[in-house]
Amino acid sequence: MARPYRIRQYPLDSGALEIQFIEEFFGEFDRKKTAPEIRARLAGREHAILMVEAELPEEPGHWAPVSYRVAHELRREETAPKLADLVRRLEGKVRFAGQRVLYAWLGGTRSDWRGQGHFRALSESLEEWAAEQGFREIVVKTKNRYYEMRGTLTHLHFDVIHHEAHPLHVGESKVYLSKRLGAARRRPRRLAFDRYQTV
């Protein structure tokens, strides 16, 4: 039986453009990421842009990205203001010395393709890629109100390592999660992952 979805790793330029296009299908973010912004963040550092592609029902035979996950290496000595601030907030919670740390920066699914497990499949695929590249910890930052994302990360055994309460809105509080990698901690793919073909 043909697999209905496939996961592909994209190069930087085409991946950034696809993400910019996918974000047009989001309604919950005040500001959408642009291709130049994504290229500027990822250029010159190890990264992965993974996407789920699906055959579009309105265009049989045409496959297009419907979900994505982006991650990049995070170093103790970051110079970009946003990343330096992130490292500062993780001080004492993430060990940078003697190991490589991966920051799962962006991720999302087109609103018309949600609820089908794509985020989880991409997260598991990203975890495998990270382990193969020698990363030993994955860090994720999210908001308290993204309950589905937090639920998926809990199922994938991510631990909450830091919480920053918002002074007015609980849902806007920031949650930082982490997962240590290594042969003893890796889990087999779930059966639903068989729906995906890696290309």
C-alpha cells in the first residue's frame, strides 16, 4: 500500500520559501516568519528543515509541504541578541559544555491539515536526525496556551525545565522543555509513523 505522506529534508533556500508560504495558512500568529528571516537565522550553522508532504486532493499527483519543523544548533557563545538571550534564560538548566545542543526553533501545520499527527512524526524524525548528527539534547520553547504541542512533547518524553509566568495572561507564559538524547534513551518509532515515507 502506498504511504499517504512523506517526510523530506529541505535545503535552506527552498525550505525558507516553503515555510513562508505555509505560514500564510496560519491565523494564530501575530507576525509570520519570512524567508529572509529564516535564511539569516540558519545560515552558517548546522540545521535541519523537515517537512511533511502530502498529495493535494484538489491536484491529484501533486505533492506539497503541509507541515514543517526547523531546528538549529545552539551554542553557549551566541552573538545574535535573541539567541544570546535564550542561552541566558537556559543558564543552569541546559548543559552546553561538552555536548551539542539542538534548538527546535519553528514548527507548524497548515490549518487544513492539522490533527493528523504530522507534528509528532516530524518531531520524531528530527530526534533521529539530531542523534545521528551527534546532538545530545533538544530544547524547545513554547507558550502555555499551545496545549496540543505541549501534549505531544510530553508523549515524546520532553521535560519542562523552565517556566516564565506572564504577568497578565497565563496562556502567554513561556514554557521551556528539553530531552536528552542517546542510545539508551531513544525509542522505536510508533506504528503510525509507518504512514510516512522518508525521501
